[in-house]
Amino acid sequence: MKVSRSKHPARWWHRLEDGRLQCDVCPRDCRLKDGQRGFCFVRAREGDQLVLTTYGRSSGFCVDPIEKKPLNHFYPGSSVLSFGTAGCNLGCRFCQNWDISKATEWDALADQASAEAIAERAQALGCRSVAFTYNDPTIFLEYAMDVAKACQARGVKTVAVTAGYLHQEPLKEFARVLDAANVDLKAFTEDFYHRISFAHLQPVLDTLEYLVHETKVWTELTTLLIPGHNDSEKEVAQLSEWVVAKLGPSVPLHFSAFHPDFKMMDVPRTPPQTLARARRQALQAGLKHVYTGNVHDPEGDTTSCAKCDARLIVRDWYELLEYRVTPKGTCPDCGAAVAGHFEDRPGAWGRKRQRVLMDAAR
């Protein structure tokens, strides 16, 4: 079957006995009749195959600081070319990118670019990496993987900002071409995932364990703390203890502040005190690198040595004020290795954001 440039043959699906086609990318297992779309809206059945309807199309390209993903231990200070498409396979009521993740109009996909053009542009701009973000790369996996392969050929790293809600087989293939990931752990209860995100917790935990223990993908976690929903001392303690026990104490954890958005406009902003308390809890549980986000908190942005507690990277928002990691990736005071990926010199991109226009003809 011939498809248009933006309609790319999908992978990871099979035919059911009743004639429907089941998408095998994520645990939703959408079963589609001809003409139907999955929950994500962008994976659809056309005739006897599934297609990705957003291949080669984006909601926009920007150059960001890598710390905005957030990744604090992956080439600090460097710039990253970020882009997303449209749609999502979760239904989070608090989505803070809902204009993209819930988009069903192709007007949201104004920019077009081939995988090779993205890799070439990232290299020309001096970006250390390319990030699949704004919406979840799980739903545009074929496009993301092609971009990742093109980036590999040019020495450009790739980053996934993801909810981690996908089946193991596509995860394994994606991880082979991926360098880093920030996984959004929405909460630590099945009830939250079921009621607020219309998904399930266990597949996300499985994704995290696989990435950390079975791959070379550098992995950091983010939890958006929503007042009255996932910010209790009990839940933060359980989440932190699970990360220490199942992933290890060196995996960075970011607690970010919620602001009212989408279908949770009646919930107040996260108080800075809640983030500070959660950070203290996680550190007391044994985690070595815990950060706060979406608030001005230099202490919560600082990377310290896991062994001697010396201040190694001091940040103000996304600006690096002090950088003491040695060229070997160690603490200059005690010689302990610092978890993550570091270069001889830190990047100097700072906190700026640059909109990038792509050549649609390429």
C-alpha cells in the first residue's frame, strides 16, 4: 500500500481473528477497524495496515539547554535541538503541553523535516544532542528511530523525554539507538495512573528497570508534584525508596512544580516548600542526586558529589555558575566518579531558547 510522505507504514502490529488490527506499541493495545485511529490519534488503520500519520512532521523545533529536559548529568550546559509531533498515548488531566499532545488538527504540525535534515541541522547548530519531546516519542517511534540513526551517523546524541508507557519489544529497539532518557514517573499509585492519566503504573516501572539495568541509555526521572494528588509524604517516601531499591541511588530524580492547566485548573500551584520537603525525603531515603524544577531554587539545582558532598555544578535556572567536574568525570576533592556523561569542558548554552526553522524540502 502506498502512503503519503506523512503517512508512514507502522511497525509493531498484528491482525486479530476478527479482522481488526492491533497496535503493539503500547499497553493500550488499540484494536482498529479500517479508518479508525488509536487513542493517540496519530496511529491509524488504512486498509490492511497501520500507518503513522505524522511521520516527517513536527509541531516545531527549538534549541534548548539540556537541563530543561530535564537532564542534569548528560553533558551539562550543552544545547539540544528539541522537537515533537502531535498526539499522546496517555490522557493526563494535568497535561502542560496539551495543545500539542491533544492536537487533532494538522495545523499543529507546521514544520516538516527528514531524519537526515534534522541530524544535519543539529550538527550545524552545534547541538550536542537531539531530543524527542513536547509529546511522547512512543507514538512517533518510527520517525524518532530514523532520526536517532541519522544522528548516530553524525556523532549527535539523542534524548527521549517520555512517560515510558510502551511495550518491551519496541522499547528494546528504541533503546538500541538512544543515548539518554528522562522518564516521567507521574505518580507512585495505580489509582493516580488510572484516574488521572488513564493508564497503568506497572508498565512504566518495567520500562525504568529495563532502561537502567539492561541498556546503556543514561536515565533520569521526573515527577510533577500535584497538590492533593501525588505529593503526600507517604507517596514520596514510597517512590524514593523504590528508586533506591530497584534502580539504584545514583539515578537522578527531579521533583517539578505543577501549575494549573488543561483539565486541572482548580488545583493550586505546587508550593516551593513541598518540593523542598520531597527533595529532603528522597535524599534521606538514600538517593544521591535529587533536584527541584519549575521553581527558582539554586540549592535544588546543584549537583553534589555522592561521596564527599562537595558542590560540583552550581546552577541558576539553566545557567551554569560553577563547574568543578574533572575531565575524567570525577570529583576534584575526593576523586569519586560522578554518575552521568561529561566532557572536558561544560557547554555554555545558558538559559536561552532559540526557535529553528527547518527546510521543508529536505
